[in-house]
Amino acid sequence: MLKPNFSSFMTRCSMLSWNTVEKKKFASDNLRSLSLRIKSVKSIQKITKAMKMVAASKFKGDQRRLEKCSNFSTPLVDVFNRLNKLDIHKKNEELAIIAISSDKGLCGSVNSSVSRLCKKLLENEQVNNELVDNITPNKIYLYGIGEKIRSALSRLHKDKFQVIYNEYNKIPINFLTCSYIAERIMNNNHSNIIIIYNHFKSAISFDTQILSVFSQKQLNKINKKELTHFEFEPEMDYIFKDIYQFYFTSILYNSIIQNLASEQHNICIIIKIELVKNMYFLYINILGIL
């Protein structure tokens, strides 16, 4: 007759109880960790919603300024466009590039598209634009508005930068601040001037554009007969320089506001799509579905 082995039986029972305790402890730790991760995700979601609200508020403000600025600058630009343009893009003349970007990231291709165009121009590549493809400058001067254009181009083209204006919209930029930037550029009296910026088209798109601006040297060569249709007080020759300063500042201000509106709108889109999508996958991973 076989005798029961109580020692082995007790050993197996103790092992089963120990495994049960370990499993319960593991499950408890796992639930605690899961709870903390869910709380973390919820905190991230709150921050994301706050960022979206801030970006939407800034976008509405920039959109209002853009509407006022466009109504203000468009008539002045139309007046200057009446001037008979000569063959102003000649060889062996200097070129000033004003590149407008943002100070922060998280705005998609707003900054990369501007820096890409600048890089092509600095390296004498074709950009499929009639305004600049015929230019063969002997020297290029680069004016950066926004920190991102500096970080994108300073490694290879640091010597081209004349000045960099960063945090220009920390206090919402206005016409007076823009006039200071414009005056600094005008004092160098460049032969050719172009502005690279993002033009706000609609609530769903923007377009990176190259805008050719009259320089003071070009205006001195252009026939001003078209402006004789307008009455000026005092005489035209006396106030023409002041009108040009006003014209250049208006175009620069409008370009900056266009770029700001494109930036804030793109931030809204990215926060709404990319971050929300990433958080969705994070939730899926936390719940153990994947």
C-alpha cells in the first residue's frame, strides 16, 4: 500500500499559493502602471487642447490684421505697379533676399519651404520663377526674419546673413516695428530686392511665393510719368523718397502678416491631426489592443 507523500503535497500547495500571490502582485502593479499612463495621456490631451485654443486665437487675430493690412497695402502696390518696369534684373548686380520664417517649430512646411527656396537661390539653382531665374548676382545679401531661417541656413551660408530678427512677434508686430526693419534694409541701397514668404490663400492652404520689390536704384531709372495722373502735395519729387519708404514698409508688413497667418493656421492643423492621431495610437497601446 502506497503511503501519501505529505511533504511533496505541501510543497506543491506552497508553490501554487506563491504563484497566485505573485500573479496578483504583478496584476496590481500592472494596473497601477496603466492607471498612471492613462493619467499622463489625459494630461497630454489637456495640454494639446490648450495649445490648439492658443493657436486658434492667434490665427483669428492674424487673420483680422491680414484683412486690414491687405485693404491698406493693396492700393499702394497697385499705384507702383503702374510704373513702366525696365529690364531691372541684370547680371553682376547685388541681390537682397528677405526670408520670412517663424521663431518656433510645429508648423509643418511653413519654414522648410522658405528655407528650401533660399538655399536654391544661394547656390544659384533654378527655382522655376521668372522673377529670379534670370538673375545672376555678383553678391547675395540675406536678411532673416524668424529664428528658423537662421537655424536652417547658418551652417552652410552663415556669411550671407546681414542681420537676423528673431522673436519679432513676441509682442504682436505692428507697422512701426516693421518700419524699423524696412529702414535697416533700405539704408544698404541694394540693386535688387525679393521677399520669400508664405502667402495665406484660404483656410485650407498657403503658397510659398517670391515677391519682387522695387529698389531705390530701380525707381531712379524708371519713368515716373504714370504717377503724374495723381495729385501730390507737396511736389512729387520732394516726397517721392517718403512714398517709397511707405511702399516698402507696407509690402514687408503685409508679407510678415501673411506668413504669420499661414504659420498659425498650419499649427492648428498639425495639432488637430498629427497629435490627436498619435494620442489615439498611444491609447490603443495602453489598453493592450495592439
